Amino acid sequence: MERVRRPAVAGSFYEGERAALVAGVDALLEEARRTGLPFPDALPKALIVPHAGYVYSGAVAASAYALLLSAPEPPTRVILLGPSHRVFFRGVALPGADLFRTPVGDVLVDPELVRRVAALPGVIESPEAHRLEHSLEVQLPFLQRALRNFSILPLVVGEADPSMLLSVLEAVRGGPETLFVVSSDLSHYLSMEDAQVRDSRTARSIGRLDPSLSPEAACGAFPVNGLLLAARRWRLTPVLIDLENSGSTAGPSDRVVGYGAFAFYAPRDPGPDGPGSGEEGDGALLLSLAREAVAGTLEGKEDCSDPEEASWLARPGATFVTLTKDGRLRGCIGSLEARRPLLEDLRANARAAAFHDPRFPPLERRELPGVRFEVSLLSPLEPLSASSEEEILKSLRPGTDGVVLSLGARRGTFLPQVWEELPEPGEFLRHLKAKAGLPERGWPEGIEVSRYTVKKWSEAP
């Protein structure tokens, strides 16, 4: 006899009748698709989605699940992780069930995936942990409408170390057929203003793949931290899709819950190690596209044609575009985190460097022939322990690391190229603090430090 995990929150968190539920979920997905998918040609490897009632967080969740709608070969296996709200335990709990039931229908629990993780340290079987847990259940109707044909590995996560979770995720990593979905809301019961500040900080931590979130930042901090640790190892690129709270969706503004949707993209699909298929050819293309964007603006032509056979440009990317003239800086603007398609990011930063760098007047048409373009493609941010300035100085890799300093709303970065002018780490850090609006001496409490690397291409002098 098949063991069925029956719905616990149908009729409360979401519609309990099939036709109404299907219509509601389809409408949310269609609205997200109509609004515009940021990466229509790229399939995410992992998602972080909220798990409140659909009236509160359904639109935010749909913004992530809509990314699956256009996949030519959608995932057929979903690793579903969410926090335990009702039962305290340590580790990860399997459901002891063969099927999960929702008003839309039944979803198969993948027996092969269960076997892969059942004997791992920290993994237990606990039907009780699953029986009333909503964090996984509310994701299933979205998956049923976005994917239609898939099996799941449902894991309720108790108190768990990220390294333990990493071993579980590694065991079921799979390829493009496998999707990871982590269910988590963000801050709880703050004022809307305080929630926006805290959730923005949490979104930055996720963007840096920092696996040290607290439950105060996200109720699903334990599974989120496990995913972030895996994303660092697998070189996934995190992208913020949407960030809201219940005060802006369907609730009061004095005690709100934060919701975020995040997608994580693998670097090797499509193409090998470079952004596309050929390192030098890719760089030449990026440089020509940056110059074309600036030239088009000078000529009053904002719309540029997209290059053919370069689908990797539709994937998320973070770039800096630097302009020099007669060996001197003429403009430099960029993005620290991948939040839009690479081509869009490149063009926007090229135009901003040419016309909106506040340090320089807008570039004039007569100057363009004498301007040299440089494009830097950034890796995901890596957080560094920032307990002291001495510790940071020991961690820095001169000539290799780009560095970001953040304290509250203040933020500054130096690209790795700046090491050519400031080769001594102490001077590098002192100038960066000044750029970020921080005191050049001392180490303020609460400062955050991240580093990144770049692939750089420059036009010939």
C-alpha cells in the first residue's frame, strides 16, 4: 500500500478546490511571465522562494517559478528543502511517504533519491516532521503547474550545519534534470521600514553566497545556508528576482513578513569555462558591444541589434566598463552582482561610464575615436571574515582580488586592476575605505568585506 502525505494547509494557505487552485496558480505564473522574465533562455539550477499564504507571497514565488516555463527540457527531479516550523529536531527529515498529495494531484517521492541520502549522517525519517509542515507543501502546486511531470525529494530541515547539508545536496546534485528549491521567508514581524533594511541586507548576503544567515534574517536559514555553501562549491551565480514584504502585498505595514525570490545559475550551461565558447572571441565581442552601445547613444540610436549565436549573453552577468583617454581614466561604472542578463548589464554600464560617471562630463562624439574600452566580467562575491583590519589584510591577494567594503548604506569597490597603482595591501585598503566614505584609520564595527575576481579584456592602444 502506498504511503501518502496528505495536504495540511489546503484551504488556508491556498485554495482547497482543484479548479480554483489551478486557475489561481496559472494566473500568478502568467502575470509573472507577462511582466517579463529576466533570463528567458536560461534554466536555473536552484531557487529560493517564500512559503506564506498565496495572497501574501504567491506573486513573489511565481516570479521564480515562471523561470521554468520556457525551458525546452524542464527539470524532472526537484530537491525540495524547507524549515521545520512545528517539530524541533537536528538534521534533515525524510517523510516516510511514497506520494505527496495536493488538490492538483499526487507527486511521486523519488525512491532513488531517498536511497542516496537515507544513510547519510544527520538524515532521519520523520513522518511527524512532515505531517503539518507547510513550507514544502505550498511549493507543490507551483511546481505541478510549472513542470507537470517530475518527482521530488522532500526534506524538512531542522537545526543543521551547512556542511552537513552540503553532503546531502552533493549526493543528489545531478545535472540539468535536477532542480533545487529552498523554501524560506525572510524577516518576521518588523515595521515595513525595518523589514526593508533587514531584507535588503539578507539579499546582499545571499548575493555574496554567504552561508551564515541567522533565523532572524530568514526562517529557512538552515536550508538556505546549505544551498549557499553548495552554490559556492558549484560556482553558481545568484540573482535576485523579487523582494517584497506582506505590507506591500496583502497585509498591514506595522508587522510585516519579508519575501524574496532568488535564482541560481550554473556557469557551464551553455559553453565551457569562459562566458561563451571562446575566451578571446568572447572578449572581442564584449568590447565591440560596449563601444556599439556608446556610439549608438551618441548617434541617437538607443536600440542595438542583438548578436546571433551568443545565447550566453542572455545569462546573468555582472560587468564593469572602463573608458580611458590618453592613458587617463575617462569613466568607469559597473555592477557588483548579476541581476540582469549579461548583454543588458554590459550595455547599461557602457552608457553609464560614458555619460553618467559623476566624476567626468558626458562623453562627446568627437572624443569617441580616442577612447579605449575595457570590459571586466566579475565572479560572484565571496564574503571574508571582517573581524579586524589585520585579518583582512592577511586574506587579500594583491593583483587578484577585487574588494568591496560595505557599512550600512555606504559601499565602495576597487577592481583588481587598482593593485597596479596601489600594490601595498594597507594602502589599497586605506584608499578603498576613503572611497566608501569610511574613516581611513580604524575599523568600524559592522563593516562587511567581500572579494571577487575578474576576466578582463581591453582594446588595443
